[in-house]
Amino acid sequence: MAEAELTPIKVVETDLNGCRCCGAADNHRLYLFGEKSKAEGILEALKDCTGMNECEELSFLCRACCLKITNIMKKTSELKSIFQEWEQESQERKATQLRFKRGHKGESPTTSPVTLSHLAKKAMTTTTTCKSKISLTSRFQRIAPKPSTTSESTELAELPTKETSSCTQPSTASHNPASSIDESTELPTTEETSTQPRVLPTYLLPNPRTEAAKVLESVGLQNVKARAHEVPCLSSEEKAKLCTEAAKGSPAVLAQLIMEIPQLQKCVQSILLQNIDSQCKKLCVKTKGTPSVLRVSRADQKNLTSFTWMQVLKEMKDRAPDVLDFLVTIAVPKLKDDDKQLAPLCVAYGILMNLRCRELSLVQKINTVVLATGSATKKNSDMHWIAQYATFDRIPSNHLDDSRPLVSNIDEFQNKEYLLTQVELDKLKSDFTVLAMRVLVQYFPCLSYLKDDVCQHITHRYSIEMAKKSVIMPLPIVPFNQNKHSDVCQYLEYLENFLLEIFTPDSEPPVPPGASPADVASRKDRILSEVKVPLCGDLLGRERVTGAKQTRMGCDYKTERFENIVENVAQWHAKQSFLGYIWEQLYDSSPMCGREVGTLYNIRQQFRMVNVYSDVKKNYKSAELLMLSVTKAYLCCAFMQWAGIETLDGTPENITLPCEASSHEERVNFLNCTIGKFVEEFVLVECDVEKAWREQQEQKRQQQRCVNQSLSEDTPNTCTSPSAADRQIETGQIVIMVQPKLTGPGYDVLGVGQVVRLQENDNVPHDVVPVFVAAVEEIACNMLSVGQVVLWPKIKLAIYPPPTQEEQSTKQPEPTPSSHSESAVPPREEDRLMNYASQCLQLGVMLMQLNDTEKEGDGERCIMNWKLLMLYFRSRSRGMKYAFEAMRLITCVKALYTEKMAFRIIHGQFVNVRGGPGNNYANDLRMEMMVKDDKGMLKGMCGNKTLKAIDRSTSAAYGLKKIINVIDKESGVPPDSPNIHIPVHRRQ
């Protein structure tokens, strides 16, 4: 047994990391020696309440114990403030109740001398106190010092009197008993015996009162009670006036005289307020008297069916007549015959009584029922109307040409304008590198010192202008359905009239009465001749507007054809469609996909993001957050593999990091070069369309070289030699169809074909050859077509030269497959996980690019993104409308629109609500936010919706939203957090 007792106990990690009070292990614990604990005084309160000693090993506190300590601190602070108020009131009351003897009215009271016998008795009492009482006193000290008689007498002696007199304290050295006490004993003086106030900790100090609390404290019954002792006595003249008027017996004159005397007015006011307070107290009783009709328990809620306002009015008249008098005086200055004044009066009474006693909640329950069901007098119907707002260009464009389109002849517009140029490809690589660097420096500690060197805002030509705050003018909801062409035409007519109202000069005479419609239309054309306004919306809205304009194409006037309204597709809906394309490629909600580690659905299940659906439109924000999180995770994994990092906290082995003392230029060069190579390898994967276009261009260059070589004078195989027409061309030979250039020497390549054999009975001239057309160049599209067989002159044919001996020697023979060969190497299996991760990286970084373009308001980068989106949307198996929309947008801003309109379309796709760089939104996204506010306002109108009410309320919705934000800020209501946080578990 002895050995067992001496065996040391193993220290478990939960004992060291457990709570200091209860020992429980809690993940959400508080460090007692941290900044939060010191700032809130939790450690000091824990010592005072429990008497614990500081221990560095046990230095944590669980959430439950921390909450208990906080509640104790709060209750102690409240008790402290109550005690201080009571102490102040008691001292003031004692000062007012002080009485003097007749012969000593002119003298101030003096303190009684402190004798040595009293001090000795007090010392004996202190030394004989029990130990338990001493320990309790040391552990639970008093909140405030108890006032002693000496201190009270001293305070009373300092009260002001009519005649100030000095009183000398008798000296203790003049008494004989002092000689019997040891000289070493120090007697406490009067100052030492008086209790000194204790310095309270921070958590025990009362909370500072607000300005509103100070104002409320200075009025009402509490203020009258607190200042009752300050009321002076009446003078002899006032007493004489009162006696005179009382003798006359006129109540009105006497009352008027009483209210003219301030002292009596305060006393009368105090009596009235006390009566009101007494009446209200009797109404708040629950069992000791008759409860108020405003008290409705859960069992009595069924009696609300027999509710009448007269019940409340009768209660005020019988049980609170003074309250009724005051309310009627305030709310009913002039009585009306109807009962419309009764309900507001009773509602005000119910609100005030509920503030006094929350159980008096009849009016609140009635309001809840009314708001829930609504006093609807009209039936709701499903209506599809159009919401709108107007904004203004932040970049001036008046200096640009607005008279002719960018490309006068559309035939001159080349197809290469739809693809990215080399400059745009370099810009895309630079943008992707910046986006990747932002992620890497965030998650890798070894790169954290490079955070300040990473570009936070990708600048463009108009960064300063796009950082300005936009001017947004909300417009009312109009009752037109965009699914109907007739309603869309009416909506465009509404816009034309709205523009006419804005741009009509003040000097313009009004339309004369009886004017014909032609005169009105010509006047509108004249006023709006130089006005063109872009109209942005989603894809459906753009298609409807285009259809309405095609419907009016045969009208005589421009305003009737809506030519001054230029429709355009917005950005956010296109981004939403792109995320839907990502979901089609990468998201599968099947159980098998849920078990595949690394897929979107598997990560969605691991993080329990139940608000992510198969349809992106149900919750776009959550789907976007999941995609961005997965993209960042794959970026980190790819960088760890590429740089040779085993863990996130590790150091790369395959790359050399710049030292921390390096200059800014060296760090930027490292980020652009090294991280740029990483982006090229893992993010900028070459698309199939781009690869095909590159191979086609290379093939064209090779054909041109062959033609030049074949048609040179030194080549014996040239068809331009005298014997070229007599030379025999074999069937199946590949030839190039050419023609001489119209200007200058040389030949133009028209196409490539293969010599074929015709039927025997066909008479083919000797100087022509039947050629099957396999490829046609742009300049020969009107002459030739692929798949056609033409008779082409031999003199205009070029033959591929036979390969030289060097080319034959360098060309490796293709291996012939053999099914019986044992040494054949099996083909490499496709790495589908690598393909999935690469696609996640490419599409995810493209989504980051769209988000960053929208935030920065970069219109030129937006057009570059549309070129890529056109390729992505074109690869969809269905739903390729946005691919054609991207092609339409590029065609319009590159060729069909004027320079000014193209500029406005490119740079007018964003608004900045708050101002500052990186705070831009897409136009349609801002419209969706305003539609949400409009729906909330219309929902509050319940069934009472009329066109006039909807027009008035939705026009003010934007301003009301600002007012609500100001009121919430003033009232201390925190705004809703726009961000969604996902817990991240880091594995080493």
C-alpha cells in the first residue's frame, strides 16, 4: 500500500489543458493570462471570488465558468451602483432631517471626543474576532465602506449654516489615563479611524450613463423625489397672498396663485405624478388585485375574438383617470363625432404600459395578429414587372466620335477579332499570376513576407475614375411583363417619354393642343436626335428588347423604332451562367462521386455545405464560395508538388526564395518569373480551339513556303515552265491551287486539293486537272467550297516538292502494331484525377478573374474575358446562347457601334456604391440587390397594392434603405455579415 501511495500520477494532457475551476476540457476556452482576460478583469474577479492562486500550468477557463464569472461581475456592478445611490439618498435625507436646539441654532454641531477607553475597547474587539470571520472578510470584502459615526458627524459638521463657527477638538494628551498606556503603542487618530474608500477593480465600477439616461433622470417622478429637500419655505408675502385668496373662497384664483409660486407648483406636480404612479402600479398587479385588461395570458388569448377598444377606455376612466386626462389632452385637442380617435389613444396607452410591465401585452399581440394576416382588401396576383434604375458615366466620352461605326464595311471585319491576341494572352498570364500569388502568400508561411509585394488592385487606364462613387437614381417598378412583346414595346415607349422629359430644354414650347401623332413623333425625334442611352439587363431582357425593336423596324420615326436605346447584356448573369457551366463539368451529386476524394461534391459533403445545390441559381453565393475554396486548395497542392514542399509550413526545395532583405524589384521579379512559370504549367492549359488555330496558322505558313519554293524560277517542278502544261500529274497527288497576284509579282494561295479521276466518258481537256477541294482560303470563299470537284488549269497548280534525302533520314519510321509482340509497351493510362484537378484550376482561376474584373471595374479586361467565355460556352452540349451573346457583344463593340457608344458600353458595365478601389459591382448585380429591397417593401404592403402605391414606394426604396442603415447604426444594431466562413482544418 505504501508503494502504491508513493507512485506518481501520470499527468494527462486534459489535466493541463482543462478548466482552472471545474477541470473540464473545452475547445472554446479562455487563456487567463491573455489580453482579453486582462482587459475584462476576469483573472482578478476569479481571485476575489474563489481565492485561487495563480498557476501557469492551469491557465485556462472553460466557456461555462467564464460565463459565470462574467455574470457575477455584472451583478456585483449593479449591486454596487444600487448601494451607492441608496447611500447618497440616505446622507441627503439625514442632512435634511437635522434639528438644532433653541439656544444653539447659530452653532454647528461638533463631533464627540474620542476617548482612550473607546479606542481600547475597539482594539480589543478587533483582536478577539474569530478566525473564520477574518478569512471570510479577507475573501469577500465589502463592496463599499460602512459609514462610521465619526465620519457621519464630520460630514454633518461640514454642512453650511447661517453663522460659521469653529470648534476645537480636545487634545488626547490632556487626559490622565494616557500615562498608563505603553509609549510604543500608537493610538489611531480620527483620520485613521475613519474608513478609507476602497479602490475597486474595473469590473466593479458602474457603467457610465448615456446622454439619454441623464436626460430621463432629470425629469419625472424620480427627479421630483430627489429634489424634494431643495424646496425652500414660503415667504411672508406669499403666505399672506394665499391666506387672502383662501378667505375669498375662489378655487380658480387660488389654484392659479398656487401654480404661480414655483415651490407650490413643484409640490402639486409631485402629488400628481405620485397619483399617476400609484394608479399604474395597481394596474400591474397579477394576483393581489384586479389585473388589467392589457394582461393577456396564454389561456386568455382565445378571448381576443371578443376584443373591443371600449374595454381599454373604460379601464383608463375607472382605474387610471389621471393617465386618461393626460393622453386625451395630448392626442385629442378637438373631439370628433366618429370613433377614429379611440384606437390611437388606446394603442398609445398599451405601448406605454408595456414599457412599464412587459406582461401587459394586449396591444402587441393584436399588432402581431394584424401584421401576420394583414388587413387585405384586395386579392394578391402573380405579376411579372420590370425593375429599373439609372446611373451616370464616370468616364467622360464627349470627345469621341459618334457619327459612324468603327468598321464602315462589315466585310472588312476579320474573324481573328474574336480570339485573343498575343498582347491579351500576355495580359491574361499576368492577371492569373497575380491571382495565384494572392492565394499562395496567404496560405504558405514561407511566402508571407512577400504579401506587401503582391499587387492588391490590378490597375488599368481608368482605375482612378472607377474608384469614384457612382450616382444611382432609383426608378419605380413599371407594370410591364418582359415575356410579352407588346409589354416590352410599351416599356420602351415609357423610356422614350422619360428621356424626352429629361432632355427637353426649358425654352422648348409645349405640344400644341390637337397636334397630330406625326407632329408629336417628329418633335420627339428632333429633341432626342443626339441622345443614345445604353440599356443593360440579363440575356432574356436583351433578347426581348431586340425583338421589340425588330417589331418596330418598319416605323417612320427613329423614336418609334427605338434607335436611341442600345441594348446590352450585363456581366453578373453571364458569370452565373459560367458557374453553371463549371457545375455541368465538375459537379455530380451521385453517391459514387461523393466518395471520390477531391471532387466538388465530396468536399461539399465533408464541410456539410447543405446550401450548395445542383442548380447554381438556387444559391449562387454558396456555390461560388465552394468553387473558390476548392480552387485555392488545388492551387496550394499543385504549388507544394511543383516547389517541393511537404507541408504548408515547410520550405521549398525546387525553387530559391529571395531573402527578406532583398529589394522590392527583386521580389517582384521573383513573383513574376517563378510564379509565372507555375501558372503556365498548371493554370494556363492550352485549349483545343487555340491549339487548332495555332496549327492552322502553322500549316498556312508551311503552304506559303511550299508555293514559293515550287514557283521559284530555279525549281524544275514549277508549273510556269513551258513544259508544265504537258507534264503528267498523277491521280491522288496533293496540289495547291494558286493564281497570280493582281498587284505585283507572286501568287496567292486559294486552296489545297487532291487530284482525282473522273468517269471514262467525261471529256476532260488536256490543260486542266480535276481537283477535289480539301481546304479553301478566305480570299477564295466566293470561288471555291470544301468538298467540291473543280477542273483547274495545270498552269495554276503548285506541287509539293518531294522530300530531300536529309528529311528522309531525319524522319523516323512509324512502328507497325503487332498483336503477337511480347516486347510491346502497354499504353499509358489516362490520369483522370490530374485532368479533374487541372480543370478545377483553370475554371476556378477564370472565376477569380471574372470577380476581380468586376471589383476593379476594368472594361477592357472584361472584353478579353468575353472572348474566353465565348469558347467555354461554345463547348457546351446545350444552352449555347451565351456563346452567341459573347460573339454579338464583341462584334458590336469592335465593329458595329460608334466609337463613343462602344466606349460607354465597355466602361459603363459597373457601379461603385461606396466609393474606393475594388468596390465596384456589376450593373445587374446591383439591380438584384435593389429588387430584394423592393420585394421586402411590397411584402409589407400585403394585399393593398395599387399602381400608385407601388410606384411611390419603390421609388423611395433606395432612400429608405439608407435611412434604415443610419437608424441601425445609431441604435447599435450590427449589420448583417456579407461573408460566409468555412472552418478550415489544417493537417500536418
